[in-house]
Amino acid sequence: MILNKQMEDKSYNNNTRVRFAPSPTGFLHIGSARTAFFNWLFAQKSNGKFILRIEDTDIARHQENTVNLIMNSLKWLGINWDEGPDVGGDYGPYRQSMRINIYKEYAQKLLNEKKAYLCFCSPEVLKKKKEVALKADKFYRYDRKCLKLSRKDINQNLNKGIDYVIRFLVPDNKIINFNDTVYGQISIDTKIIEDFIIVRSNGLATYNYSAVIDDILMKITHVIRGEDHLSNTPKQILIYNALNTKPPSFTHLPMILGQDGTKLSKRHGSISIESYKDEGFLPEAVLNYLALLGWSYGEKTTIFSKDDLIKKFNLNSINKKPAKFDYSKLLWLNGHYIRNSDNEILKELIKERMLKNINFKSDDTLIKSTENLDEKLDKIIPLIKERPKTLQECDSLISPFFFKIKYSTEIINYFKNKEISATKILNGAINSLSGPIVNSEDIEKNLRLLSEKLDVSFRKIAELIRIAIWASKVSPPLFGTIEILGKELTLERLKNYKNLL
């Protein structure tokens, strides 16, 4: 058969081939995104191929809608693949649910070569045997009862329609040796590995078996994955050996923990890439931070462009120690990328979010159309760019430029017991800003003259005007804000606040 020829062909070329193989059971999380990114970086560094494979045979947990979610999250990050479900390739199909006959073929090959056998033991019987062993404080391992069945017994069971699984026959008294890039030389005695299942009773292949078959047929040269798969490696090497195929190089990435040293969860901040996108993180910042989780180039170096990472990334620089996820550091990085982004690019990102999230036809908005949106954003972005850490914060910073503001009870009563006469200052500000105003310099000049005239500190005047026009004690730089709002809207807000007082 063609597939058998593929399996037996050991003339692998020297091209690096790596894969990311997510199960579609939810959103793409930080840990999985890092795995994908490290694989992608290694492929880029090696001038190799990055393959996306969807491992979708877990019927109980499978969520079909998350396949596109995962792929879209990868694309948003800028992680593109050379072969995969949507782009095809020479070694497809790239979804395990479409490769079931391939797994059956190689399971039969292992059965024919006496390297696997049918097991008719029911889950209930196996559970009882395990409980007896545990009560006796003994190590449990399948007793190979079905390995001893005669051909006649097997046929009788098959004719009766008794459910069965296919178990891999683990060689006795064998030491499995392999070198992991991160964890070094590892040796496992097969006496602690039971004859594990490779095909379930429903006919679907198990992870350890299907992953090996796919990696062989897709000519994967390096397997880079999470530390949680380290315990699977000995079993997988046994399957490689049974199929007379050299295993790939293994690299297991350290765990990602929260700052408190516990397993990463939502209490440590968002953990899905989709959430980061919604919150207004830039993909460049997220990638930069992913690279710092378990890998380092130098203690003082934290900012890396994608090109920098491709040049400097090295599997041998991955740390064995678990990485700690620091949400505040990610925020800081994102703020850095926002501040250093091109204004035109930042404008398009903000505009995209606004058009998606704001209903411009609502009676509650100040904008009745988007005609002057670009012109207004061109003025706003330089004013706010240094402040936000996320695009979501940008949304909040620019919202009062477009929406009617609402004064809280706290803001209305803020000057109630102050030593200044808020109404007097507001009247003065209304008069000062009613004349011809060209730019923020004129605005500042007029308000400083008002400060002198009323003999009130300029800081107090600025605070009052900011609250009146922004409904908050914090706003973008005051004079530029008034210039962008324009005379008509500024005076309207000053009068509205005065009336509330």
C-alpha cells in the first residue's frame, strides 16, 4: 500500500518540520499559544515548515465551532502555517477525524506482527481489578489476560459481538532512553508501563497512537509541546520502535503558573487569546510576552520584534523552571507597543473597534455619521497615545469626544464644600471661551487670564473645567481636549454642569 511505503521510507530529507496539534475543546489559551509560537519560531529559524493539525477525535469534549476560533486566534497573532486543514498540503488530511482509516490500517499492521492484541475485558472488570490492587497497596498493571486468548476464543468473542479495544504489547525488560532538549536524558523501564490502549472500543484511535502515526506520515522532525506530555513520550517511542521508525527530537516546554505559583487560571487575568484581542491587546505585544514565558535571551532584554525573535530564538535557551504569568508585565508591554505604534495604524485599530462597538445612529451619540471620524481621530490620537495600556482603555479615553457625558452624583457634589465658587468660575470660563478660539494655545492663554482675574489658582480652575467637560477628574490634556471638542460643545457642557450645581 502507498501508506505502508510512506511508513517504511526512512529517507527523510533534512528539512525541519514541526507541528501544532490542538484539540478543538475551547478557546486558544496562553499555554497553547506559546506552544504554537515556539514551533513557528523554530520553523522560521530553521527555514522549515510549520504544520497545523486538528486533533478532533475526542467526541466527549469536541466543540466544532472552536476549530475556526483557534485558527483565527493564531492568524490574529500572525502565526501562519505552511500546511493545514484550510491550506492543504502533501500529507493531509490535517484533521484526525478524517484519518480514521489510516489508524485502522496501522493498528492491523501491529496486530499482524503480534505487536498489539485485542482485549475484550470490560471497563467494569478492569476497574475492580485496579481497586483490589490499590487496597493491597500494589502497583496496578493490566494482567494481559486477553493476550493469552486462542484464535478460537477471539473469534467466538467477535461472533458474540463483545466490545473490544486494541492494546499495544509493551516489550518486557526494556529501558526506553531519550534525550529531551529541556529536561536532558530520560530513562524509563517498561515494567512500569502497562499494555496501553491504542484503539478504543468505538473504533477511534487514542492520542498516543494517533499522534505518532500522524507525526510519522507527516514527516515531523521535532516535537515541541507542553511539559504535560512528557509522560506520554515513552509510550510514543515504543510505537515508533514497533513501526521501525526513528522518533523525532523532543522538546517539552515548562508549565506556565500564576504569580502565586498555582496553576494558571482566570483569576490571574484573561487566559484566552480571544479575550486579549477583545480587551485591546496588540498581537505584537502578546507574541513578545509569550516569548518571555520559559525562554530568555538576556536578563535585561524584554522587547523583541518578531524578526528579533526569529534570529535569537534557540531551543537550548528554554528554561526548565516553570514560567510565571505576570498580567501587569503584559499590560506594560502592550502600553509600550501602543506608544510606539504608527499613528495611522493605531487610528485604524481604534476606528475598527469604534465601528464595531458603537451605534453611531443612536440618539445618545454626538456623532450622527462617520464622515469626520478620521479627521477627529487624527487629532485625538497624539493627545491620548502616551496613556493607555490597551485599546479598551483607548475606547474609554476617547468616548467623551463622541458620546454625551453623564455626571455621577459624586461629580455633581464634588465642589459642594470646596472653598472656591464653582458657579463663578464656570461663568468666567464660559465668557473666556466664548470669543474667537483658534487653538489650544489660545485656550490656555484665556484660562490663565481668568485665573489672574478671579485670583484663583489655575490648578483649581483647570480641575473644575475638566470635570465639567469630561464628567471625570481625569481627562486627556485639557487644552487639546477643548480644541477637539470645539467651542459649541465645550460651552454646552460648561453650562450643563453649572445648571446641575
